[in-house]
Amino acid sequence: MYPLKTALRSTVDAGLQKFLMGIYSYMALGLGLTGVVGFAINVAPPNIRHFFHSISMVVGFLTLGLVWAMGSRVGQATVQRAQTLFWIYAGLVGVSLSAFFYQFSVHAISRAFFITAFMFGGASAFGYLTKKDLTRMGSFLFMGVLGLCIASIVNIFLKSSITEFAVSVLGVVIFTGLTAYDTQALKDLYFQLPLDASIRERASIMGALSLYLDVLNIFLYMLRLGDKD
């Protein structure tokens, strides 16, 4: 009896680890693509760089539409199409953020990256290991994201450095919390998925998208807390 339970648990743990590693792999590659695109634009000749900077806001709105499309259609799409949408999204984010990245030094970007990696890793590990149900915390954090959006829009007109600092600090805290929440949700999702390879692969892509957004936002808010050139 006990050897059977141990073997079953080992199989489940191995499957869960494989599922999560697939998610982390997609996420890391997506972030890498975003960084490469943003870097390539910013080291390109001035006329090319200025062109992409000028359309960065428009591309930013396109990424919002693409996130919606992925959320509503990936469940019916093939794995290859879901992957393609994810890579296109990650590349377009690099275009949309290229002008923002251009304001910061390599040192500031590197520092924000390493701090973000440390915070993301700790929060994701907590979400995986904790026995506490984070569902209620997730609801509160989603409301916090809405508050951040409203505060950021208002500050476009106020141009308050104090408000910008407060929003950045809260942004780091909120998206770090969402990292733990999303990791736990993905862990729970694994046990609800059917034993269909394509369904699990599409779930991995959508899971990677949620963690991608978490770590990207932590990084961007952390970067705002740093010094500009």
C-alpha cells in the first residue's frame, strides 16, 4: 500500500515539475525575446530607432489587444498557433518598451533585472511551497492592479514625483504578491487538467503569459525606482 502511494506521489510530483518547468521556460524565452528586441532597437541607427520609438505607444495598445485575443482564443487554437501568438506578443512588447528602456543606463537596467529575478524567484517558490490558500489575497491584489492603473493615469496630469514613487513601490509589492498567487494557481491547475498533451501545452503557454506579465511589471516598477541617466 505505502510503496504504491509513494510511487503515485513521485509520478505526480515529476509531472507537476515538468509542467511548471515548461511554463518557466516559455516565460524566460519570452522575456529574453522582449529584451533582445528592445536592445536591438536602441542600438540601431538613429533613423530606425526613432521610427520604432515613435510607434511604441501604438504597438503598446496592440499588445493589449493581443493579450485579450490569447486569453479568449488560445483554448481553441493549435499549440503551434498559441506559441506563435506568444512569441509575437513578447516581440511587440520589446518594441513598445524600447523608448522607455532608452531612458535608463545599462547599470540601472542590470540592477533592476537582478533584483527582479531574486524577488520573482522567492515569491514563486513561496507560492509553490505554501499550504495557505492565496485565493483571497489574489482578489485583493487584482483590485490593487486596478488602483495602480487609475493612479498612473491620474499622475500623467499631476506629474507628481511622490505619487510616481508610491505607485512604483506598490507596483513592486502587488506584482510580487501576484507572482506567488499565480504560481499556486498554476500548481492547482495542473491537477485539474486532462491527460491531453496539447491541452497541457496550451495551459503552459497561458501560464507563462501570466508569470511573464508579473515579472515584467516587477522589473518595470523596479526600474522606475532607480535613477535615470
